[in-house]
Amino acid sequence: MPKIAILMGSKSDLPIVERAEAVLREFGVECETRIVSAHRTPLAAAEFASGAEERGIEAIIAAAGKAAHLAGVVAAHTALPVIGLPIGSPTFCGLDALLSVVQMPKGVPVATVAVDGAENAGLLAVQILSLRYGGLRQRMKDYKEAMAKETARLDEELQAGRAPQDR
């Protein structure tokens, strides 16, 4: 079974991270979620990243706010794909975290999703896995088709003069 690791820098990131877990569960992808800080537990972050592949992890989502160095620290210690999930904070509304994650130096790539974009982090992880697991690729195609149909249905309701209703 494909496996994704989700790391978060702080327990306060959990409500956002849970949305990525839900997406992965929807696609039948196992995940391991941990609290590992680039600043408070840097050795643990490095050890987790460097041993992830041996434990069967195939990609890592790294969620952090403020300075948000977790994704970069993890990417420095593994050849696995790393998805940075910047977490918003009251101070700068997540712009600080976003800039920290997207400004990785040459040679240390980190894919990045929107601030608090946990669902997209989960979906990107599924897309990465779908390169190896054809069943996931088909499920992703089905997901996108269902999303398109739902959007068309909502537009039809709007054009008919009705308030669009979520299902």
C-alpha cells in the first residue's frame, strides 16, 4: 500500500493537516502523521527524513507556519518528493510561511501548495503516487470528472435562477 508521511511543525497545525489526511483516506492511501519541528527538534526532523524511504514512505507533506523551514530541512535529507504546506498565522496571514517554503535554494526542490491548502497537498501526493500506481491514476481521473460535473450542475442551477445547492 502506498504511504505518505505528513509532518507538522506544531500541534496547532493539526486542524489543517487533518484535511490532507482525509483526502488521502478518500483515495485509500495510508499516511503517518507526526509532529516534528525544524527548530525545536531539528535532529528528529533530519532522522525522520533520512530514514523515510527505508520505512516505505513514498512522499512527504511538510506543514509549518511562520518561518516554515520544515519542508526545506526535510527535503535536504531525502530524495523523496516533498510537498510544502504553508500554514497561516495571525501575524502575516501565512505570507511568511509561503515565502519560506517557495524560496528553496537550487538543488533542494519543494513542491508548494497554497497557504492552508491541505486538500491540494493530499491531492498532489496522490498524483505523485499515481505515477506508480495506476489504480490511483484512474481514481484521480474519476475525482476530477466528478468535480467537473458538480460544477456544471451548480452552474445550471444558477442559470435557472435557483440558488446553487451543495450535495
